[in-house]
Amino acid sequence: MMGCNTQGSRGSPISTTLDRTMKKPPRVLSSRRPQVRQNAPNWNSPIPLLCSLSLSLSGLTQRTASPKMLARLAANRFREIRQAFRQPSRSFSTALNYHLDSPDNNPDLPWEFSDANKEKVKEILSHYPSNYKQSAVIPLLDLAQQQHGGWLPVSAMNAVAKIIEVAPIRVYEVATFYSMFNRSKVGKYHLLVCGTTPCMIRGSREIEDALLKHLGVKRNEVTKDGFFSVGEMECMGCCVNAPMITVADYSNGSERYTYNYYEDVTPKRVVEIVEMLRRGEKPPHGTQNPKRIMSGPEGGNTTLLTDPKPPPCRDLDAC
């Protein structure tokens, strides 16, 4: 079994349990089969789990364990293996590490850019030499995601690969690396909570809890009306205005797509922002603290109250 020495005959309690519990693993979006180092096993990978299963079973067999014990051990270990296959990325990314064909996301579904976006594709490609079309992969994936309501089906990735004339795996590699590319459905308003240290210290966990409780969903789930989903994003560069959220607005397609920051938020304020979006209103983005101007201190500046004096001589070499 996958490079491990195992024993057991067809019809034995071990093989019967293995046949009943083993399932085909999901297809990994990778250009080659992952390698496992023997001297440093990754216990999140199913291969070491399978090896540990075979070693455990062989050890128990030598000690004449009961068939029920062997069957129970095999079932427990295979539950761990299936969990390892299903486990999403351990990072804060909302992306999955693998693709499973489904009725609304499989390579057989036709997908192409709209006529308006085909003109945008030409404009994007014009920024790159003709022999470096592959450099346009990120803006083209972003445009495809905007057109498709905020997420990238595998057929859209294949369409981008065809345009830039590369193997589809080269596009998959990019789409699975960057967490801002969503490969499962999101809401028309995709809310992203910053989870990096400054925002976390300033209460981002309470912000996320307030959103999830108000919307009645878990992280990365979509509300029943399809309007909202909540995810987590790493640092978005507004640490001085922590905590903050981003709202990716896919409600009007790629023509009027927006990606706005809402800073200095509170649990109460994020709920108000959600309800304003639900009513079709546009909440003012930027800082939500009325006592601040942009990233300035509350109450106004306490230093640099006047224009700084210029240097006595602009020509530094002549000074």
C-alpha cells in the first residue's frame, strides 16, 4: 500500500474494512505528484497516515489482536486520512488546495469573456510584449472573477490559459496561491476581515464574530439570499486605522466592481454597514471614526501644526 509493507488477505477483517472505508482522494491542482520526505514526514499528508496504519495493523497482528480491534483501528485511521484530504489551507486564505468537479464547476462547462470584457482583455495584453503574454495572468484572472460574480470556476481559468497560451496548470498555480482569488462561490458583497496582529489586538475577532452572528453564517459560507459572505484576509496595509474590513462588491458585475476599505470599525458599525449595503446604499468608506481625518490622530494634530521650514539651501552640494 503506497510503498508500505502490509499483510492481510482478501476477505479478512482488515481488507474488508479497508475496502469499505477507502475513498478516491480529490484531484490536486498540481503539476506533479507531491513528494514526502522519509526523514521528515508531513503528518497532514495521507501517505504517512497510510504507512502508520499499516505499521499499527502489522504490530497488532503480531500480538494476535482481535478482529474487532483491528477493524476499529482501521476505520479510525481512515477517518483521519479522509479528513487530511478534505482539509483546506491552514493559512488565513479562503482558497482550497484542491478541485472537485461539480455540476456548476467543471472543465466541460463553456466559459468566455463578455464582449465588453474582451476589449478589456486586449487592453490588458497591450501592456506586455507579445512573447510575455503570461505576465497578464493576474489581471486577467481578476477580470474573470469580477465577471463571474466573485469567484473563479475551473473553466474560467482554462479560458485565461488559452488566451495567454500556457498550460492550464500555470494558471491554477497562480489562482491557488493568491487568497484574493476565490475558487468557491461568494456573496454579492464579500466581506473580508483583516486578521493580522494589529487588527487582532484592536478587536478583529469581535468584528468577525459580530458579522457571522448577524448574518447567521460561518466563515466562507454564503447567506441564503446570496448577498453576503465573510472571509478573512491578511494585512491590507491599514494598521494605523485598525481594525478594518474590506467589502468586495460584485453586485453589478465587472462594469461597476468596487473594493473598498472600512477602517476604525466596531462590532456595531460593521452591522450597520451590512444593513446599508442590503438596502442598496453606499456606506462612506475610509475611517469610520468621526473624530479622525483619514489616518490622523483623534482631535487633530498635536505636532507639525505649521508648514515645516525649508532647508536653508536647496543645492545641498553648495551649502
